[in-house]
Amino acid sequence: MQKFTLAIIGILCISFFMSCTPSTIPQKTQTALNTVCTIQLFEYGTEKIYKQLFGRLDEIEQLMSVTIPSSEIAHINKAAGDFPVKVSKDTFNVIETSLSFAEESSSAFNPAMGPLVSLWNITGFNPLEDSIPSSQKIQDSLSKTDYTKIILNKDAETVFLQEEGMALDLGGIAKGWAADELMIILEENKIPYAIVNLGGNIYAYGSKGNGEAWNIGIKNPFDSNAPPVIKIETYSASIVTSGVYERFFIKDGVMHHHILDSATGYSVQNGLVSVTIVDPSSMTADALSTLVFALGREKGLSYMNEKKIKGILITKDYEVYASDVLRGSIEILDPSFSLIN
């Protein structure tokens, strides 16, 4: 499942100042990808470069949004069970990559979860209005989420959903792809450092102006208004978190959140409250944050260590688990949380 344009990373702890001339724009915020996006170019920010960056975000949204009727994803979903749809190279590449994550994780990450996303009204969660779908509706929707029935033709660049009622949803990977595309633009324009925040998908590009590592704060999953609970030091990497606490409702004492289990059709219930991934590829970090969350603490930690993935797991018991390659680069800021060796 996906994060659905959620701001779930937390606070950027950037402890330096840039000298900007009146003609520069240190940062700019606009709505894109159905979320609030902020790009900080510090003294390198100009109207021209910001226009290029936000223009690219708009292009990606027009291609991959499930809520825009003219998008390529909407056309693919509408043609499910009927005919293959020719798509752009961008959309094809993102779908192809998402399927590789689905296959590697045995559907823990699944781009075909669109029917369940719609059924649970994920993007419209409202604690006062939402209710649990019937078990029959969940099973009916679940039967339409077999990612192996997404047929790609690489030569023709077409995508075909074999069964009527199937639907793609790239919310768990498209923002990551978008962030990576912005990094290409920054490189082309010789921007040495920047912070990109696409609704919580963070990319800390380069290093701070003095050459030091970026300090990124991870949000407290139990209190949105509290200071960050973990600090990560990193150079030029994306930091993406999947958590249960931004889109949810509670009914009969059970939290129903937006990270859905591809095996049951219900919210994942495994004791985790958030997973953070750090990776040079934001698309990889985006997908892995959901994939590892779905695997759970033991399997998720084992998977990260085997693949040498930089990741952090936080449990409902305030326990913090870090993968071997990241443990030495984090600092617990809140004594309520314990780093487990």
C-alpha cells in the first residue's frame, strides 16, 4: 500500500544560515501531487528554476494521478479487462519498477491495490464518517488485486489489466519517482545542495553549505505536535516514512489506517507504528517504507539487514529498531523511546 501524499517525516533540523541576495528565493511552496510541496534552494533559488521544478511535478501528476480522469493511470484503469493502453516512458518505468517490488516482496508492496484503496476511501478518511466495509466487499475487492495480472509490453510501452474492476494506484512510489526527477534537474542546473519535501517525502540533496551532513528529524508517531524523536545524519539521500497515524479512524477500539494488508484487505496490524527508509533513490525509499512496514518487525528488519537497507522501525511499545548499516548514524532525542540492539 501507499502513503497517499501524507506529510509524515517530521521536522528538518537544518542548523545553518544562507546569505541570499534580494534576487534569490530561498524556498518556494506550492500544491503538487495532491499535497503541499516545499523546495528549498537557499541562495541558488530563482523563479526560473522553481518554475522548472514545479512544472516537472505537474507533468508527473498529470500522468500518474488516480484522481485526474485524463491521467494515464486513469485510462489504464478504465480499460481494465478490455484493452492495453499506450503510456509514456515515465509511467511505464514506474509501473515496471513497482511490479519488481511486488514480486520481490510477494505482494507486500502491491501497485494493484486500487480497488481496496477506493473501497476504504483512503484519501478521504474522516473519523466522524468512515465505517468498515463489509467482509464480502473486502473479499470482492481483494480478488481484483493480483499484480501478476498487470501485463506490460515493453516494446509497445503498453499496460493491460487483465480483469475488469482491477485498478492501479501508484501512490506508494510516484512521489519517490518525482523526487528523483527533481534531483536530475538540480544536477543539470548545477545546484550544489537543496531540500525537497514532497508532502513528507524528503530529499536532502548534497550536503549543507559548510560541507557537513544534513540533520533530519523523524516525527513522533504518537504526538504530531511533539519535537522529533530521532535524528539522522546523512548526505544526499531521500528519507521516507510510512506510519499509521496520519490517515486513520478508530472503531470499536481498533485503529483502521491507510496501510492495507494485501493478504487480508484490512489495515496491517503488526505492532509497528512507523517505518523510515533512507536511500539515494527516493523511489526506492518510497516503496521500501511500505514494503518493510507490511513485512513487520522481525521480517522487515531481517530483510533490511540482508539487503543492506538503511531503515528504522518504531513499535507501539516505543521501541526503535535500526538496520545494521544505519544504527551508527542515528540519535534518539526523546528518552521515552528505546533503541533496541
